[in-house]
Amino acid sequence: LRFLGLVASIDPDRDGVPESVRSAHSAGIRVVMITGDYLKTAVAIAQNVCILRKDDDVGVSAVDCARLRPGDTYLPHHEMDRLTASVRVF
């Protein structure tokens, strides 16, 4: 057996998405992305389409959806509101 290499792929951003996100930001709209992607993948995509900026604290601005439901119980409403007020990527 010989190792020949690795292959990776990524779906490109759709045309116009970064511009649409910037336009929404300019209009005062808070853009949030909810995805089933692995968190690091979601962060990379969100940065590419301008939902997250390079200087954002990813630990605050992006979380795995599991944080909304630790164990098998959803967070209480006040905690959910506090968390979702600062998170832009789930």
C-alpha cells in the first residue's frame, strides 16, 4: 500500500452572497447563519461571506447548536436570548 495524497473539496460561495451580506449590514440588519456544518467549516464560510469578520471573537460569535441544548434540555428563554444576542453562526 502506498500513500498517494489527499483530496479536499469545498462548495464555493454563491455569487452575490458577500455583497448581499454587506448590503444587509449597511441597512442595519443583523445577519445570522444557521448550518449543519462542522463549526470550523461554518466559521470559514461565514468569514468568506462577510457574516464574521477576521477580528471577531469566534468563541463568542460562533457556536455549535449543541450549546442551545446541553444534555437533552433546551436552555431557559433568558439564557437562550443572552446567547443568541451575540452569536451570528450556529
